[in-house]
Amino acid sequence: GGGPPGAPYGQPPPGGPYGGGAAPGGPYGGPGPYGGAAPGGNAPPGVDPEAFSWFQAVDADHSGYISVKELKQALLNSNWSTFNDETCLLMINMFDKTRSGRIDVYGFSALLRFIQQWKNLFQQYDRDQSGSISFSELQQAFSQMGYNLSPQFSQLLLSRYAQRSSNPSIQLDRFIQICMQLQSTTDAFREKDTGLVGNVRLSYEDFLTMVMTRMM
Amino acid sequence: MAFPGQPVPGGGFYQGGYGGAPGGPAFPGQAQDPLYGYFAAVAGQDGQIDADELQRCLTQSGIAGAYKPFNLETCRLMISMLDRDMSGTLGFNEFKELWAVVNGWKQHFVSFDNDRSGTVDRQELEKALMNMGFRLSPQAVTAITRRYSTRGKITFDDYIACCVKLRALTECFRRRDASQQGFVNFQYDDFIQCVMSI
């Protein structure tokens, strides 16, 4: 079914994309093998000293930039698995101003705030605090985010993103991946749906272009 | 309109599809099929394989040849490309279909990888996509090559991932274009589900 008339789309997550606050710690998205922050003197202007010391720890080859591979090592799910490649790539692309496939300390600092924002939401939707999001919790999350999506869709996402088990659920990295892709798919659709009717007519070529340029 | 899928040498579409029940020998001689050996070695009682098992299966079958075996995300993509019942797994018939399609793409890749480096450059990727019949706008081609290349080179695994996505999207579109006009009216919900199921 569709949403209420004139409002076929969901809302973006509450709050701006860049909150304030300290770098994530604890069992979610923690610093991984690097443990606590190293002494972080000489942070560039405007960069949080904690973010800066974390940047230095993650930038393993001291290139002044963080690659997808380096980022992956720094981010952990609640089950101690590292963030998956796709999510790291999506996030790097989001904060990479130079389109070089890596981010500098400013991009990294913004990325940390971004992750913190999503981590907060994730913990909110993880009602039983299991460290991962189940089918019903996912349904609820979508509903609270303003998306009107079918249970079948949530089921599809679970089968696609969760590990095969009797009770499949989604870790933080895939939750971020799903939400980022939902947003970007919605944006792509909205761009074409100038009349806001919830329906677009697409040629095959337009369809491929829309998806391949956005959903990377 | 013609979708990519007219059989072309090493083409992007495979018009196979065997009959029979999912999993287990469906016709005499299937058990002797070498592919069935690889499949049965990893599939459980349910006769289905998930992404991990597919990765093992493809590696053992040697389809990647001299190239590095596929990464897990690519295997997941391959499953979603053929996973018609949306179970997240493949039965033997689907696996066979996959194997044939991937083999076709591989032949294509090999024909471009003249120095056997395991990578092709952006122009070669563009040519390969065109040869497979994917009519893409210049922006789409730019976005694709940017996304899939590292330092100007595209690896075999990434190339396969790209082909899988394009094919899955094409299937998605084609299923909704019953009259084959080359246009589809997408409802928002359907569009989201279509794109995110890949």
C-alpha cells in the first residue's frame, strides 16, 4: 500500500547528519584493536582531539588519508566482526570530497559523528539490547523513520543482510548500509517524481543509470 | 525493444533454466554432472547453498581459473540475481544456471585481459558492457567504472559483481515490462524493493 496522500515517502532520520559528541566506544563501533585513544596533540583546527588521535591510529600507513581497508579495521559490530566492505565503501564515498576513494582527517571526523548518530538510532531500535536488530525491531525502525514498507520487504532484507540462523538479525554495519541505501534510493526516486505522486515512468536506460550512479 | 539477453557469444544473458524440482538429481545423469559433485559437497540436507557455500563451491569448481576466488559480497550478489523465491539460497538448477552465466562473462573478461594481469582498464570495461548489450548512458558508464576500478584497473571479481548487478536490474525491469515497451511505471514501494533486493 502507499502512504497518506501527498506523503508517499519516508522522512530522513531525526536530527542532522552531523551531531556533536565523543567518538564511539564500547561494544558498538568501537576503536577495535587500537583500544583507547593515543595522546592526540596537534589536532588540526576544528577537529576534535579524540577524533584526531583515532585518525592517527587508523591511518596505519601514515599517508594522511584513510582507505576503505583501514576504515574497516577500525570499526566493529557488537559481535566483534569488522564492518563489511560495502558499508565502509558507502561511508568513504559519502565523506570523500576528492573522489579519491579515501578520506582525510576532516572527512574522518565527520564520519565518526555520522556513525555515532546511526549508533544511537540502532541502540534505540534494538529494544531488547541484544546487539542486533531482529525482524520486528526492523519493522518498527522503518515505521519510526517514516517509511511505509511491507513486512515482505523487511523479510527480504533480513535474508539478504543477516547471517543465516534460526533467528536472523542485523548488525550495526548492515543497518547503516540498509538505511543509507534506503535514503539514496528514495532521493533518486523523488528526483524523478516531480509531481510527488509516488509513481514514476522510467525507461530501461534511465532506470539503470539512476541505480548505478546512486547505489554505489 | 530488445533487452540484453539475445544470446551472444559470452553474452550477458542465459536462457537456460532446467525443469525439475529444486535440489537433488532432477533427471537421469544429473548425478554424474561434475557440477553436481561440487554442489553436493557443500549443500546440506536441504539441497540449497548460501553465500558462504557458494563461495566454496565456485572456488572448488575452478571457475575463477587463475584469478582470485570471488569475495563473499560478490557471492551474495550472485545468489540474489537468481534467487527467485527470495530464500537467500540457491538450489542445484539455479547454481547450474549461475555457473553458465558466470562462465560466459569470464570468457569475455579473458578476451580483454591480454596481459593476463587479472585486471582490465576502464575502456575495456566499457567495451565489454556494450558487447554484452547493456545500453548505458555516459554518466552510468562513468559511475560504474569509477565505482569498480582501483587505480584505473578493474579486477575480475569486481567485474563479475558489476555484471551481476546489471543483469539483476535488467531482470527486475523486464519482469515489470510485460508488453516489452522499454518503459515501466514504478510505484515507490516497488522501486525500493526492486533496487534493494539486489
